[in-house]
Amino acid sequence: MDIEKYRAFLAVAECGSFTAASKKLGLTQSGVSHAVSSLEKELGFPLLRRSRGGIRPTEEGEKLLSPVKNVLRGCEELCQTTAGIRGLSLGTIRVGAFTSVSVCWMPGIINEFRERYPAVEFRLLTGNRLEVKNWLQDGSADVGFVTLPCGVDGACIPLRAERLLAVLPENHRLSGYPYFPISEFPNEDYISVAAFSAPTDTIQSFSGISVRPSIKYTAGDPYAAVAMVRNGLGITILPEMLLEGCSGGVEVMELAPKIGFTIALAVPKAASGSPVVQKFTEFVREWLGRKYHT
């Protein structure tokens, strides 16, 4: 089995084009095309087809995606284990994370982890809670930062409790109050953040209260949302870690009733044997212990 042929097929299927796949793999476009053609001849059926949206797997190709991911993961684990026997730590780890973790934790985690294990490469996938869960389930991510309950077949390690807080303009009618009532959301212009799940889902899933905010704007990221709040366009809610050091023109308030979630690190069974994944899991707990003095 020529593993590089399968790697080329998966890259094209995920990227949707030979050009993007060649850039991802660091190969020429003709090299990737030749590898996929050779694999199709070897298997005896087509794996890819062209469509208006780009290149997509055929029905047969779709059936191979999951097994191919498992094969590539197994090869990666074999390389890591072999390297570990020689006293080295190398390999690639694919980490899924939602926005607040990607922004506030991952830069520091990656920087320090690579100081300790410089041969390890990172691929960071950032999305909402559902996307991270899907990446873990389909093998696109080796580990992922999730919220409990995580619903992933494997280990789920609790890391930290996180509050959701209201962000208001400093001259808001409720400024100075000890908390912001969740029941007030329908009476306010709400700024949604595209990087997160829908605000109705966020509020209801974490509080158990059915609330429908009056969404007037959608910001591309949390910092754009804070800037919009600062200019009096509405209010929003954001995870506590994204609001550290946030001041000037806004007021951050506790919600009533209090709502929040527990961040955990999920390790699917398929990736649990990887030496790099095991080292990363241990390091994350150590890093958070130092950061929050726990």
C-alpha cells in the first residue's frame, strides 16, 4: 500500500480542488493528480468527480473517507510510537477548539508545548461546539476542546468552569446593577457573534430558560461585537475568558440566573493510543494549572 496515494486522495476530497490539496501537501498539482489517478486504477473505480462547487468524492470515494482517515491516523501513531522508542517526540496533532479557547488558550499552549517538543506540528481547527464535536467523531481532529456533556466516544477530561457574561454600553439603563436579568434579553437590541452557536441556543442550552434575544446585528468575531456594544448598538453575551482586561466604554455584568459551562478536553478512542496526544493531554492540564494557579 502506497500511503501517499491515500493522503493525496483525502487532501483533494477535503480541499475540493487539486490546487488547494497540492499546497496543503507541499507537492505539485500534477503530482497530486497522478497519485489519485494511480490509486483509482489500483482500486478499479473512480474516487472523485467534478461539480459546480469543485471536486467532490464519488459515492465509492465517500465510503472510503473514514477508513482512509483511520489508516493515516494509524500510520501517524506508528511513526510517533517508533520515535518514542528512540527517545524522540514528533508527529502532527490536530486540535479542534471553539473560538474562546482558540483565542485565549491555544497560542500559549502551542508555544510552550513546541518549546518542549519542537518536532511536533499543530493543525488548529476552530469552529462552534457542534463543529468540534463532528470533527472528533469523523476523525478530522485528534483531540478537541468541548463543553460538557461532550457526547464523544472516548475520554472527556473536565478542565475549567467558565461563566457567560453580559456586555453592555457603560451608559446602559441597567449600568450599576449587580446583575443582568436573562428575562431582559428580548427587550434589548442584541448583537450576535457568528463564530458562536446561535444566541438562543447558547442561552437556552446553558440556562434551561427559553429566551429569544432581539437580534439586530451579527458580528464576525467577539471583539467586533464588543466594539459595537461600545458604540451603543446593543448588548451581547460572551465567555468570561474573552472579556479579561476588557474596559472602556462597556460594562461587564453577571447574568441572573448565573449561566456557564464546563470546558473539557475530549480524546476519541481512536486517537487515545497516540503518544503525542497523550503528551498533549498531560501538558494542557499542567498549563492550565499554572495559568489559573490550581
